[in-house]
Amino acid sequence: MDYFFIITILVFFSAFFGYINVRFLKLPNAIGLMVITIVFTLGVFALSYFDPTLLNAERYIISQIDFKTVLLDIMLSFLLFAGALHTNFEQLKVQRWPILVFSTLGVLVSTFLVGTATFYVLQLFGFNVDFIYCLLFGALISPTDPIAVLGILKKAGVPKKLETKIVGESLFNDGVGVVVFLTIYQFAASGSDHVTALEVVELFGVEVIGGIVFGGLIGWLTYRLMRSIDDYDIEVIITLATVMVGTIVAQKLHLSAPLAMVTAGLVVGNDTLRDSSMSKITETYVDKFWELIDILLNTILFVLIGMEMLVLSFEFNYFMAGVISIPVVLACRYLSLLLPINFFKKKLDFVPNTNIIMTWGGLRGGISIALALGLTQEMHRDLFLVMTYVVVVFSIIAQGLTVGKLVKKLT
């Protein structure tokens, strides 16, 4: 089965499920697509008792897709650039310090808290899992997913100041979270005696700081190229080339491609710079092009997340550990935000109950599943994959559907 056929099937499912959602369910696209895909997959499971043909076909499609590579190495760069391009740069600049602390210190604290709590929770279920592997779970589940957050917050009616904090944090903390995950992964794979503190600092510094600097550089270069011409067709292609070439170069230089694309998107989308580099017609075409890319990739992503059920090992204890992880992850996120919010709230006039709203509005998504798929069997991949899937599905469906009502009630 060739890749064109697989992509065709995914686009067909995305269009068909999207139509059902818009026509009948009328849920936010991310939530509706995931719900429909999960129901469809459960239906395929039920049908397989009579005829396994459809189940085997769906399993084959999933087996041909390396979800981790497709999301982290390809789709994520496009989605983050599109998200950053439409983010309010001035608000982001005002909120830069809390966003910086949330996306770095917040991720690190949450990783440690979730890892520690998971270590003891798993013992209750009789799982003897090393602490370092529990930290890996903490690292992959702590970053909030900008893809899920951006799609759902648009319809939730969140105050702009608060929306900027949640979106800004989500845009940056996934890149930081991936670096934290890879750092702990090195410890887990090679043993802590083989990885020095200096190597950890070097990896973190090069990936994070290097990615942001590189993103700023290619964003500025894109701005200069677009400013020197006035042709909306070519200018749209330039932004596309920026993402594709920038991602490949960042990966080759071992920099964080997600952080590079966020930074590049913020530079190109900056209101001050875009006024001097784009005509009105160019601005319209660039915005519409990246909105379309954003919608298309989001739809395919959430269909894929729903279909990933097929790779899970359904064991009752795994599922129950995932259910217990839901309040654990939420409580750890609340605690990790407590100190930074209390420090900044008077200076930056935070809206009431910011911590509760950011905790509930910090959705998990495809990035967590992609990282969990990258674990080895020695790292208890099947256990942590089921736990991650349970947390992600609850996050997108339960939290995503109720965050708007929570905001109205608490603000």
C-alpha cells in the first residue's frame, strides 16, 4: 500500500468525520473528530467478531504510519508556525516573563511531581517500575499541546489576557517538554553514570536557546525577502519554504525545530513587521493559506489519535492506572503553576482564578502520544502508552468541552 493511498484514506476519513461533526454533532473540530474516530474504531472492533476485514485494513494503515516521526518531525513544525503566525505578538510581549517561566520551570516541576506520584501510584497496582521511567512519563505528559489548545480556546470565550498566557505557554512548552523528555530518555537508555550534568545543560541549552535563535534568524530573513517584493503568490511560497527548510536545517543542527518554527512564526506574524513586509492582499493570502494548512493537518491529526487505539494493549490494570493518572496530572499542573502565578499576578493583573483555568485549559494531545510511542519495551512502553492515551482522551474531550463553561463561571 503506497503512501499516497494512505494519505487519501486519512483525508477521506477527515472529510467524512468532519462533515458528520459539523452537520450533526456541532462540537469543536478537535473534539468531534476524536469522538467520531473512537466510536468508528470501536464499531470496527465489534464488527471484527463477524468479519475482521475492516479491522485488519485499519490496523494495516496504522502500522504503515510512524506516528512519532510524522507528528514530531513533520506536522508539528507546520502547526506551530501557523499557530504562532496568528498569535497576538504585543500581548505575548507583555506576558513574556510568566510565559517563559510556565513553559520552562513549570514543565520541569510538573515532570518531577508527576513522575514521583506515578512511581507510588503504580506500586498500588503491583507494577515494579523504576523511578527514571516514571519521570519519562512525567516529561511526556507535562507539556500542554498547542494544537489541541489553539483549536478549542478559539471557541471557549477565554479573556484575551488569559488566552495569551495559555496559548503562549503551549506554543513554547512543547519544545521544552520534548527536550526534557529526550534528556531523561538518555539517562534511562544509557544509565545515569554515563550522562554528566554538563551534557544535560549542553543538550538543553543547544536545543532550546539554539532553536529560538535560529528561528529568529530565519524569521527575520523571511521578513526581509517578503519586504523586498510585492507578489502574494511567491510570498506565500516563501513562508512555506521557511517552514520546510527551517525544519530540516534545525534537525540537522540538533536544534529544537518546534521552538524554531514558533519563533519564526512570531517574527513573520508580528503586526509591526507584517505591516511593512506585506501588502493587504499578501496578508490575506498568507493568513488564509496557513489557516487552511492548520485546519487540514489538525483534522488528520485528531483522526490519527483516534485510530491509535489499535496499537494499545488493553489490560484492565493499565487502563485503571491511566484513570488514576488523570487527577494526578491535573493536581501536579496546578501545583507547578502555583508559585509563578502568585509571583506575577499583581504585576500583570491576572484574571481571577487563573490557576484553575490554566490547569483545566492545559490540554494534552498528540505530542504526548507521539513521545509515548517512542519508549522502548524496557521502559514499559505498553503501560505508559495506555496511561497517556487515557489522559489525552479525557483532556481533549472532557476538559475541552467544559473549559468554556468554567471560564464563564470563574471570571
